[in-house]
Amino acid sequence: MILAAGRGERMRPLTDHTPKPLLEAGGKPLIVWHVERLREAGFTELVINHAHLGHLLEAALGDGRRYGVRIDWSPEREALETAGGIRQALPLLGDEPFLVVNGDVFCDADFAAVSLRTDDLAQLLLVPNPAHHPAGDFLLRGGRIVPGEDVHDAHDARLTFSGIGMYHPALFAGLAAGSKARLAPLLREAATAGRVGGSRHDGLWVDVGTPARLAELDRSLRIEAERSPARGE
């Protein structure tokens, strides 16, 4: 599932008439980078939610056929936040664990490497803390997410959640369809129960949350394409 329902307030005025996932970097909409990388990792059945200007997303990507995938759409009258959006889409996602990618990040991680351990409810991909989020989100110890509020170990370091994770549908069992709900409280509760794993990604990751970060990502991708023409096509 690709999460694409956010309003993108920090991106205004760019998002006044364009949904944030359709903003371009390196000559492609952000969401197209995800679709192509998911396909390359073997994920060919995708669900995408939307709210703000969602009809433009559907018009741009259609059923996904031209990208070699199948896209089912999960429209929301108003954005239901992360967990609420996932809960709303569960009938499309099925009963098995599924991968979720935030539509407003850019990452070169191998999506196929994110896997859920038996009996876990979530597996999170974490990244080193960016300058705009120095405190991080979660502690990672021995491949497990540790509730940070209860840990005071100088050898531990909080890392930032990348917005990429694999979840079991049971994580959202307590939510009503159509309700707004944040993901972080569900993850912290599951981590307290010892049912959340994690791994660290030290490659390219950008939270494309502001026009300045989008412009910097665009410059970086275009420079890389010029250096490696075959990869830029």
C-alpha cells in the first residue's frame, strides 16, 4: 500500500492544485518512483489511498497497467491519518501481512528485504535521524523496536521511522472502518508487547516534506542521472 492521502500543508502552494505524491523529482512524480521500485521488488498488486485532489492521482496512474502493476484505489472523503487509512483499505489488502510505503518519502531501500517475523505485528525500516528530526522515533536493539520512554541506556540511539513498514492486519483490528487514527500509538503498544521488529537502512532516504527538500532531491537525482545515463532513463 502507498499512502497518498495527505494534504501536504508544508508544501503549499505547490500542493494547492497538485497532490503531493504527483510532485516531481528527477523527472518523475514521487509516487511513480515508488510504483516502479515496488514492481522491481516483486510487488505487483498495489493499493493507494487518497483524499486531497485524489481524482488527479487516479487520472495519472489509472489501473497501473502501464507500470506493470495492478492498482486498487481506496478513496477517503477526508484524510483518515495513517492507521485510519490503512484500516479503511483492509478489505483490499487481504488477510496476509502487507508492505506500506509513505507516498511523501524517497528511499532506495530494497522493499523485498522488509519481512515480518512470525507472531510479530509490524516490521519497521528505520533510518539515521535527519537534521530536521534529531530526536528520532524509536530505539532499535537486537532487531527489535524498544519503547523509548522506558529505556535509559547510553549505548542505545533513537532512529527515525522511514515511513516504510510491513504490518499484519491484526495490528488494526481495534479500529473502526472510517475512523481517524494515528499509527504511532498502535506501534508503541505492539512494541511494548514485544511484537515489533526493525532494521536500519543507511542508504538514500528523504522525507520530502518541504519545497526546499523537494528541490534538493530533484537536483541530486538529475546529477545522478547525468553521471549514469542508463539508470536515469
